[in-house]
Amino acid sequence: MSGVDAARIETAFSLSFHILFAVFGVGMPWVLLYTEGRWLKTGDQTWYALTRKWARVTAVLFAIGAVSGTVLSFEFGLLWPTFMATYGGAIGLLFTMEAFAFFLEAIFMGLYLYGWKRLTPRAHWLTLWPIAVSGTLSTLFIVFANAWMNDPVGIGESKGKITADPWAVFSSSVGWSEVAHMFVAAMMCTGGAVAAVYAWGMLRGRRDRYHKLGLGVGLWTVLGLTPIQMFLGDWSARVVGATQPLKLAAMEGVYTTGSNVPLTILGYYDQSTHKIIGGIPIPDGLSLLMGFKTGTVIQGMDTATVADTPNSAVIHLAFDSMVGCGVLVFAVAGFAVATWFLRRRKGLTPRIPHTRFWLWSAIATGPASVIAMLGGWEVTEGGRQPWIVYNLMSVTDAATKSGGLAWSVVATIVIYVGLAAALLLILRKLATGAPPELDAGAGPDIPSQAPPAAEEALA
Amino acid sequence: MTAVNLMLVIIVLSLLAYALLAGADFGGGGWDMLAGLGRDRAAAEDQRKLISASLGPVWEANHVWLIFVIVCTFSGFPSAFGDIATSLELPLALALVGIVLRGAAYVYRAYGEGASLPDRWWSRIFACASVLTPFMLGVSGGALATGKLRPGSSPLAPFQAPFTILAGLLAVVVTAFLAAVYLCYDASLHPDTQHLVDVFRRKAIYAAVASGAVVLVMLPFFYRDAPVVAARFTDRSLPFAAVSALCGFGSLLVLWKKKYVLARATAAIAVIGVLGGWAAAQYPDLLVGVYTAQDAAAAPSSLDTMLVAMCGGMLVVVPSFLYLLKVFTAPVIEEH
């Protein structure tokens, strides 16, 4: 295995692993703010029980996110030394700020997870704010660093070292569109995963209030954000078209530059014939989407050599996975809204019936959101190839020249797969339904009332 | 002070914070392992609980100091970072294995309820990883001083001088020393753990003696394997060494007198002396013979904006961090 292949595999694997945890680190605090806030306001023990359970899950996910994030910070140097040597100073500000955001997150996470008895209920709830805000800021800074690799703006030189003007970096539309798209994706993954867990519990017969509230929080988070995500995705695609035309061409398998370019759904891009095999073309679709008229010219992959073009076979598949999963969740959202209004007019409750169909739909939103998120990152990263910094430094030039990386790739995969397997077992154990202390006598829709001071009983 | 030097000061201070805070967390893991080797299962479990409780709320925040050191190094001294990382490829990769396994094993044991592997397996992994990490970081630090690392040198190069191995060993015994000293005070705060005070006091004394012994064995190798830094050490760092030695002996004395808060201070200063002395002797080199800090630094304008961001960031982070330490002065035993 050559250095660059090993470096790419290891980076792709460690990033994908890390991001699966990072999304929950970003999303869960916002969800906890809501559930613990509900408990403080109403004294309803069900909210308290949900909050406690999710706090435990967050503790585990956050810890794995933190250690796998540490691996990434070392890997910048271990795997991409030339990239860091050349551009480390230019993007250093973003990483420095990310480090501070992460610092705050870790500090307040400690206070939150272990402070149930040492802080007043209100102070305890307040510690979630810095966690949620700094988790979101971490996303912002890290994704901005990534956006800068896609669209290196504000480059200058000073004493032979490359610099990036912070104002230019922070006013990049690539940055803002990527950040917004990723933040909403993180929230959707969180909501979808929560919805999936509680829908699964209900399918298995646990139809108590605890599960209904849990399902509701997750489901409305993921469904409510889907229309926004559609809009943000459209914006991102436009920005990509403007700044990285070859990435857009690879996403849609467009080889020939021209107008009236179709949008192709599914299919496999054949590198030798430059055509998509087996796709469903929507005539003029891409031209219409990009410029609102059929005559919009789309730059194709014929404008660059094969070596300078991303691998459209992979990128198109990843892009369609993302869009497909997104559309699926969007359809569930649309159908849910229609059902909600219909049943409200008829005076039926619950507004969304807990039938098998709806529970399975809720389960689907979890994996769909996660697949869409990973697919989106493959488009972002794979679509930038062969560059690590777009049009400035190639991945091959950036990578380590060390020959002994194969062992490190294998070790990374073995350790991460082992940890993931153990984690799944632990999460399954944690997902055992409402705690027995929760008043079993409370019916499915009757909140069990108790003032927040009674937390001791459940703690 | 130039921006480059200011950046170095920030890195050294963060490294000290990491050593004093996260170091003790790793040291706790080492004692966890030794407790497991003994015959008395119940006593071992007692010690484990206290060790685990002392890590609980703080280990992640403590760990961030390392991320901070890494980020400052690659942002402030990008040219050197890649070569430092690749020439220390093997010890750093093994340190990462330790970091990942330590963190994962800790939370899996704390929250897993035995769902994946039995708790005692995670205990073992936690303990071994807690020893592996400081050892590898110690080797890495020692190897930076030797002046034998070059980009493209063998992955085993950092292990080929006795000095670097001893530096790794020193990191292990010093973290164990810090942990034992801190745990004496932790144990004294709660009636249920009072009986552990003497246990950790004894351990602290052993570890202090062991640290002193390792340092003595190390000294001749230091002058042989890292001549450039050792020569500067003689010139500049003797005050650090003196303070460190004084506080090392002082720690023994105050431990003997059972003054555990004071022991925390003397132990910390002894460690600051060792690391500070090394940092002063390392200056101005990052990778001896290859990069000085000045050569490797980012552009002045980049450094300046980073430093401004750091001042702003520290204004928020330091008070928050102190608040965290204050809230959890007494370890959280079975209440979270």
C-alpha cells in the first residue's frame, strides 16, 4: 500500500467514525435542553427519566467522540505532514478556536454529567447552554476549515509563509452553506436516531408515555428540520456549482459541457464511455436547478484531464444516496403534516397514530439521516479529489512518505470496529425502556406529577 | 516578547496543565492496574472506586489540554509539525491507541453495566492504556531532545536511545506519583474512603522514591544521548532542577507529616521543575538539529490573530475550568 492510499483510507475511516459521534455531541445537548427544560417547568417525571437516560447515552458518545477527535488532530501531522507544513498556519486560527470551543464543551459536560446533586436543578439545566453553543461553534470552526480546503479564499504570503485572511475565510459562502447544511444534518441525525430507538421500543410493545414522549421529541426534530435541510442542500449545490464546477459535474456525472443538462437519478457513471448507465434522466433538470432556465451551461468533466477529475462513479452514488435518503425523510415529513391536519379536523388523538406504518417510518428516519450525512461528506471530500486544497495542493503531494502505514490502517480499523461493537451492546443495554421507578400507574397520556425537588428518588 | 516566544510559553503552560491534571488521571489508571495485581479483591475494588470517581467529571476537560498543545503546535509551528509527527510516528500512534482505549474503557466500564465485556476486562484495558500513554508521550518528549530524529528516519528511531526509554519510564512513575498524592487528599474528604488515605500515602512515597531513582539513572544517559539539550540544561535549567529536587524531598516530608494539600503543591512544583527545565533547555529548538521555533513558525500575521483568539478564549475557558475543579474538589462517589 502506498503512503497516500494508506493515508486516505485511514483518514476516511477515522473521520467517518468520529463524525458518527460528533453529530450526537452537537445535537444531544439541544435536545436535552428541551427535555430537561420541560421537566423543570412541569415537574413531569417522564421528562426527567428521559433526560437522565439520554444524559448517560450522551456521556458515552461524547467520550468516544472526544478520543476519536484527538486521533484526528494527530493524524493531520502523521498522515498529511506537507499539507500541515504549508497551510497549517493559514487555517490555524480556525483550529485554535475549535480547540477552545471543545474545551468549553468538555468542561461543562463534566459539570452536567456529574453535577446532578452538586448544582441546583436550574443551574444544572443552565450548564447545557455552553455545551450546546460550543458544540455548535465546534461544528462551525471545523467545517469552516474544511470549506477553506474546498475554496481556499483570502490567501496571502508573509515572510515566505502562506496566510489566510480571517475576514475572507469567515465571509466565504462555501463556509456558511457547508456549516448550515452540516449543523442541520447533525440535528437530524440526532432526532432520527432518538425517534428510531423509541419507535422500535413501541413496536416491541412498550407503549407507555415515556416512549411516546421520546418518540415525539426525536421525530419532530428530524421531520421539522427536513424542509430547511432541503433548502440548505439546494444552496450548497449552487455554491458548489459556482466554486467547484468539477465537483458538481462529478455529482451528476456530467461529462460534456453544455446547456440543457439533465438531472440523472441513480445509475452508474462509466469512466470509459463518460455516460451514466441505468439512470433515470430528468431532461434539462440540472440546468434548471442551477440557473432556473434550460439554457444554463454546466461545466462538464471534459474541461479537465482525467487525473484532475474526481471519481464520478463514487461521487454520483454518494450524492444520490444523500438526496435519496433526504427525499425519503422529506416524504415522511410531508405525509406526517398531512395526517396531522387531517386527524385534527376529525378530532382524533394522537395526531400521528402509533401504527406499525408510522413506527417503521420513524425508525427509517434514523438510518436515512445518518446515511445521508455520510454520503454528503463523501461528496464533499471525494468530490474535491485529486486536491487536498482545491487547485493548490494535491492529495498525493500532501501525504506522508512513510511506507509503514499499512499496520496503522489495520490497527485503526480493528480498534474502532471493536469499540463500535462494544458500544452497540452497551447502547442496547441502556435502551431498556422506562426506569422502574417511573410511576407505572401513570397512564399513557397522564403525566406523573412530582416537583423537581423529588429528583433524589430517581437519581 | 515576540509572538513566537509567546506561543511557546502558551504551549509549555498547556503541556504543564496536561501533565499535572491529565497526568494524574493516567497515574490513577496505573494504580488501578497495581491494585488488580494484589490478592485482596475487595480492597482493590475500594481503590478502583476512588480512582474512578476522581476521574469522572474532569478527565475529558483535562485531556483537552493535550489537544490544545497539538493544535497550538500545528497552527503556530506548521513547518515542524509534520516532521515531528512523522519522525515520532510509532510512539505517537501507540500513545493514541492508549488515549482511545483508556477513554473508551473508562466510559464503557462506568456506563456499560457489563453489557459488552465484563467490567474487569475494561478495568484491565483502562489500566494498561493508562500506563502506555504517558510512557509513549515520555518517549516522544525525550526523543525530541536527542537530536537524532530526522524526517524519514526509522519508525524505531525514537526507541533506540536508553534515554528516551527512561524518559517514558519517568513519565509513568511521575504520573503515578501525582495521582497517589492527589488521591490522598481525595480519600481524606469522605468518611467511606478515609481508610484509603494511608494506602495512597504509602504509594505516593514509593512513587516519589522511584521517580528520584529514575531521574538519577537517567542523568548520565541524558548527557550521552541528548548532548545539545543536556549542555543547555547545565547552563540554564539548574534552578529548575534544584526546585524540583527540593520539592521532591519536600513532598516526602509533607507526606510523612500527613499534610495532603501541601503535598499536592510540592508534588506539582516538583513536576513543573522537571518539565520546565526540559523546556528551557530545549529552547529554541523544536526538533533539535532540524527546526528552531523561529524557522518553523507560521507567518507573523497568522500568529498574531491566533494569539488574540487565545487571549479571548482563555478568558472564557480558565474561569470555567476553575469552576469545574471547584465543584468537584471532592470526588463524586456514586451520586451522578
